[in-house]
Amino acid sequence: MKKKIQLIKKFSTKTSNDNDNPSVKDVKNVDVVNTHGSIEGLERMQNFYHNLQNGISSELRIVHYTIEGDPIVTDLNYKEDTVKVTYDSSRDNFGSGEITSVICSDLLEEVNPTNTSYIATGCSDDFFGMAEILTIEYNLGRQDLFGLELKFGEKLENELNTKTKEATHINASKTRTTSDFKLSTPVKQEVFKKLIMANYLGELDLKTTCQSEDSKEYYLKVYINGGDRDYHWSSCDQGSDALKFTEIAEYMILQSEMEQTESPETVIQGYILQVEDDTLLIGVDLNILDYELLKDEIQHIDLSAYVLILLVWKALKLMSSRLAIK
């Protein structure tokens, strides 16, 4: 089952302080907002995890929006080697409307090729002693189209374009043009991951004016499925959004200078759900909680007709997140 990103409209940018927290109607002190995969405040989730790993007491409030647009609140409170997870679905018109808590002993950050998950472990009353807190998905294979157009330089004179397959580099009045430019699939996957981590579909604060004479200009246009989104900023912009996008741009520039080759081998990464003679059932796009939910049920599947099955069962995540909230 493919899960696509569709751009319905272009979003306006906001002018705000980088320390401003996300705004959610009727919910105060929000740190992270997950709007159907577009995640604002991800760095606060990462900071909470790092604080926990270093034994620093911390609190975090996450809001997940349901398909219907209702906010569900997850509060994390870490103190004295325990993590208290509180679910508040009182604003969900289609949920239980309850506020429940579970005590856990740790928080796992699981980084996979197509997703990163934060999962509370050692929980007193939850599925397999685990509770999924936040998952960031960045599987490029689920998108029908992904193209990149990057212009950079003092006057945006250089260009990398995977859509037209053209690249132009101007250096010391010398122009070098490539008509067969491309980025390999792993590189495009990494760029897509970086864009997701930078919340590229959200409201961003990017600046194009500054006082530095040595500043470099950037213009990035992302084509995805049936839509596109463009960004313009300067290297002297030290805001958090600009720093993330500068990293993306410089990564693309660096990769453009390297030979781009596709691996002739198919590399599959995932959880092995079942082994039967010379047949493997591999769960890709899963995290450890998905694996625990699936591994017992999968034993009832007959694999005799298959040499290799790639299982992508992300619909289960919708069900498990509802169940976790109770």
C-alpha cells in the first residue's frame, strides 16, 4: 500500500522566533505537532530523548492530529529513571475521550532506512511493554514522482536539476554543463529524509536578505507527485530552518560532484518475520512494535507459493496508534 505525499496548495511562510512553540487550538505548552506526517518541533523530541539518555529530568507535550482533524495529546514526563506517558483523547470526537497514563522505564530511538521511531519501553500496561510515541516516515519508494531543482551561488548562477537532467556549474567565468545529470536512488532517499526531518511541508522561516557580502543564495524546488514547493534563502540566514535547508543544498552539491551509480544488487532491510526452507518473509517499513504485533499472526500464512515476500503493512500502524491511546 503506497502512502503518497500530495501538495494541495502552497503554504505561506511565517516570521517567528525559532524558539516559538507550535500553536494548537485549546492546547497549551505544545512542543511537537504531528499533522499527518508533517512534524513541527522534531528537534524538541530529539532533545527530550538526549536528556533522558543523560539522566536529565524533562517534559514534552506532543499533539497528533487524527484524520478528522482532532488533536490527541501525549505527555512525556521523565524523572528518576522512569518515563510517565499520558494519553489525552478528550478532544477526539471519535475516540474514547479518556485520559490514561502508563509508566515506562526507557525510551528507544529506532532509526531505520525508511523511518525513525521513538518508542517507550519497559511499560507497565501496554502492548508488549512498549508504547509508540512518535514515528517519522520518509520512504521515497511510496512516492510516484520526486524531482529536485537547486540553484545556488552569488546570483543563483549554478543549477542542479534532476527533472530536466541538466547541471550547470560556473567557476572563474568557466561554465560546465551536463545534460545527463542524475542523483542515485540512495542519494535521493537521503535528500527526501532530510526534507521530511526539516518539515519541508510546514510553515518555514527563511530569509533572503542579510548584510554579508560573501553570502550565497539558494533556491530549491521540490517536485513530488502532482505538486511542487519552492524555497529561497541565503547562507547568512542562521535560523534553524535555513540551517537545515543549507545542509540539504550542500549535500546535493557534494553528491553532484561524485559519480552516481545504481547498485546492481537489491538490498532489502527489514525484520525477518518467518523462515521456511529457502523462503523468507521480510517485514519492511516496520519498527520493533510493528514487528511484535505481526510476528505471531504471520505464522498462519502459507509461504509455499512464494520465493520472497516484501511485506509493507502500514495500515496496522493506524490501528495500533488508536489502540495505544485507548
